[in-house]
Amino acid sequence: WATLRDQSVALAVAGDTDGYNELRNSKVSPAADAAFDALETVGAAEAKAADDLVASGNAAYARSLALFITVAAVGLAVVLVLGLVIGRGITRPLSRVLDVVEGLADGRLDQRTGITSADEVGQLAAATDASIERLSSVVRDITAKAAGVSGSSEQITAVSSQLASGAEESSVQAQLVAAASEQISASMSTIAAAGVPE
């Protein structure tokens, strides 16, 4: 291409119009046409390569989007499952503590939560169990003391009955003594009257 250019310039400077036209028509135009054809081929190849690159980019984007949606869906499912597991891990022990406290409100001192975890719910359950155990101990003490008081009351009742029986017996004996005294007094009056002459 540089050689044809130099030849064309030399013919134009020399003023050889016929030689210039012949060189242009026989060599320069076909070379230019070949260069333009080559440029069109390169342009078409570049356009095809660009189209292929865009298609590849679109496919990669679609794959990335599908992967992102899949990972997000799996992550959401994992979060939901963990939420349910953690939620049940909290609500079940709390429900057990509530059952025991409701039983306590009904007067049942024999129930315990049985929860031994070290978290806050476990601490609440342990405090509830300890409170019920202490309350049970106080009730046992009161029951034992009430039984003692009941026994003492029965003893007092027995002594009271004995005293009443003794008082009744003393009253009967006092009445007998009074009757005997009256008889003695009457006998003495009779003897005294019999012993006095008229």
C-alpha cells in the first residue's frame, strides 16, 4: 500500500494523468476495494465477537442471578428453620414453667420444671423450682407443728374431761357428805330430844 502511494504521488507530481489514472484503476482501486473488504470482514468479525461477548455476559448474568436467588432462598429457609428451632427452644421451657406455676396456684407443690439449662429461661425455671421447694418445706413444717398442736389439743381435751369427771365425782361426794351431815344432825337432834326429861 505504501508503494502504490509513492507511485501515485510520483505520477501526480510528474503530471502524468494517464499513468496516474491507469495506476489508480488497475492497482490502487482494487487494493482499496480489498482493504475496504478486509475492513468490513474485520468489522463483521468484531461485531460477531461483540455479540458473542454480550451473549456470554448475559448468560453469566443470568447464571449469577439464578445462583443469587438460590442462595438467598436457601439462606431464608435456613433462617426460618433456625428461627423456629430457637423459638421452640424458648417457648417449650417457658410453657413448662407456666404449667408448674399454674399448678402452684392450684395448690400443687409436687411439680417441678425439670429444666437445667444455663440460659435465662433455665435460671427462671431453677428459681421457680427452688421457690416451690422452699414453700413445700414451709408447708411440711406447718403441717408437723399443726399435728403437734392437734396432739396437745387432744391431751388438753382428755385432761379437761378427767377434771370434769373428778369435779362431778367430788360434787356427788359432797352431796353424800351433806346428806350424811343432815342425817347426823337429825340423829343428834333426836338423841338430844330423847335425852332431855320433861
